[in-house]
Amino acid sequence: MKRNKKTHLLGVGLDTDGEKRITQADKFSILGGTEETHEVMTETAIKTFEELKKRGKELDDADVAELADIIHKSTPRK
């Protein structure tokens, strides 16, 4: 029996300001963090999936090193 593989990106913000934040999308979830951290992680996830799409790939298709590079380049800089 062939199993359907479903890959999901999970971001967890470990800093807190007492608020509970959850952002869910089809292929990623962002949990926790301060407002700023949560926004940065969400933007990073969105840009990561945009870059994967430009490369004609899904999350399942990218190897760990490639994904790490994309995430690093997709993270907004201050």
C-alpha cells in the first residue's frame, strides 16, 4: 500500500509576550512568539514557498540543505 506523504513546515516562536499566536496554512504552521517574531516567521514561510514554486518544487522535493538555504535567504533582515 502506497502512503501519501504530506510534508508540513512548522515554525515555533520561543519568545513570548503573553499572547497566543497561531497562523496556519496548507503547507505550514507558525506557533507562538512575540508579535514581531511571529510576523517574521510567517513572512519567511511565505517567501520560502514562493521560492520553491519559482524552482518548480514542492516542500517534499527539496533536500535539507537546499531548504535551509532557501529559508535563510527568505528571512527578512532588519
